[in-house]
Amino acid sequence: MAFTVTTREAEAGGIPGVVYTLADETGKAPVRAEVWPAHGFNCLRWQTAKADGKWDDLLYVAPDWDANPVPTRSGHPVLFPFPNRLKHGQFTFEEKVYQLPLNESTGTHAIHGFTPRCPWRVIDSGADAMSAFVTGEFQISKDVPKALAYWPADAKLQLTYRLTATALRVETTVSAADEKAMPFGIGFHPYFKAPGGSADISTWNLAAAVTEIWESEGNMPTGWRSGLGDLDFRRGKPVGNVVLDTLFTSMNVKRKPGELGEVAALWDPKSSRRLSVHVDSAYRELLLFTPTHRKAVAIEAYTCATDAPNLEANNHAAGWRVLAPKQTFSSVVEYRLGAISSH
């Protein structure tokens, strides 16, 4: 094995930038990943070689990406300082009401934080025999300073994509970057394709180690939780014709202290490989989403629920976190490729 990091100039939607490619194309199972810092530090592609030498895409990329790079509809969008929606773009912190731009498609709510729509700065990269990595940094005061008017404190997020022969690892560190307490949640919105799978997601199998659903009205949790009903994927079953935009909770993940545990998996029964999602204990919610094009399944790990600060204001534990000044928080999510027979 010989991992490398290479760069090239690229443009999408008229926005130029440097693209980082992490790769090992010399081993028995060549792999590569492509990160676009100018577009939200999105890991746009994660690929592994097929037997015929062609690349198998494990992440879905919209066919019009080059002309219309919608920040949260391709690859692996990063959602910070809140994942999913804030109801009416509003929440209260330390007795002050904050009003965010209503940038959801309906114009009713705020959605997906600040990071997907802003360029990031690359602060490190490297490679050795076992892996390649690139680290990006986003800070509100530097990268979207206007948001300081509607977020309680400055925040810094450092994120590393680390590619190995069998995994794509996402390591994050969040810092309260000034002298104020800083509330936040973090999540990811990867659009996965089943390894070696057909184009029809109805034939793919999906498994998720969660035991409850946040009941929702208009994609907003009410605060109540219910059983899984027909959306019980604990033992794995075909996606079929089900339409998912569903926030699950109460993860039933087996892990030893300090280790990651598998919370979800996706595979095509005609393939020999499966893709699995592993998280540390910071992640407590899982959103499963089937986009209308039906060419991917989004498996989204969150540290908090949708609309978490407003849920907690109504005495519902939702995972909303607050860092003291200068305090940091770290977490890990890892996406792994493995043989179906090994599970």
C-alpha cells in the first residue's frame, strides 16, 4: 500500500477551489476519496475499485453537481452548529432570543447550520502506508461573520477525513472560540450507495440499531417518541417502496468503552460487500432519508435531535450541548466496507 494526497483545481457552480484526493491506487483493493473545501468541506466522492477496474461510487453525487452544487444534496455534507431544522429559525439561549435566516426550502425554518454553504480552510494533510487524511477548519467569526449576529458565541470546528483501505473515518473537534458559552449540535448527511449495488434502492437491505422514533409534525419533533412499527430495520430488510425522512433515537449499539459501535448498514443482496456506519457515544440520533430520486439512502448520525434547543426548552432531553468558554468536544464517525459473510 502507498497512500497519497494530491490536489487539483476544480470549479462547481462558478466557484473555484482546490480539491484534495486521498488515495491508494496500488493495493489489492484500490480506494480513493475526494474532498471539496470550497463547498463546505464536503467529501464528495468515496470510491473503491471493482473487479473490472472501474470505480464503484459509495456516495451519490447529483449529475448536475458541476453546474449546480446544491450544498446538502450530494456526497457527505457537514451540519454544524445544528443538524436538520430549527423551528421558525428561532431559539432562546441564556434568556435571549436568536432569529436565524429561514433558509429551508419552504421558507419556514432554518436548516443544516452554517457549514455546508461556506468555504473551509485546509490546515493539514498527509499520508503514510496505512492511510491518507485532510483536515479542514471552519470558524464562524472567520468564515461567516454575519452569523455572529444570530448565534450566541463564536465556534470553531476542525474536521479530519481519514481514508484507509476499508474505511472513511470522520474525526471532529468543536471549540468554544471566545469568552462565551457556546450551544451546538453536529451531524452528517451522507448519501450512500450500496457497494456493488444496483441503481434501484428498493432492492437494497437497510439495518439500523435504533428502537424509537421521534414523532413529528411537518418534520419537527413533537417531543413524543413512539415504537418503530413498520419502520423496524433492526434485523435488516429491503428498503422496498418505503419513503423515509424519519428521525430515530434510542440507539441500541454494542460497543466497549472508548470504541465505536455499528448503528446502521446498507447492502445489496447480490453483492458480497456491505457498508456500515459506526459511531462513538456522542451520537444519539439517526435520521434515515430516501431522496425523491431514489438513487441513495442518507444515513445521518446526529449528536442531537432536530430542533433540539426548543425541545429542551420544553423539558425533552434532545442532546443539545453547551461548551464553556475555551472548552472543546471531540467525536468520531466511521464508515466501513466489509464482507457480508463477516457480519
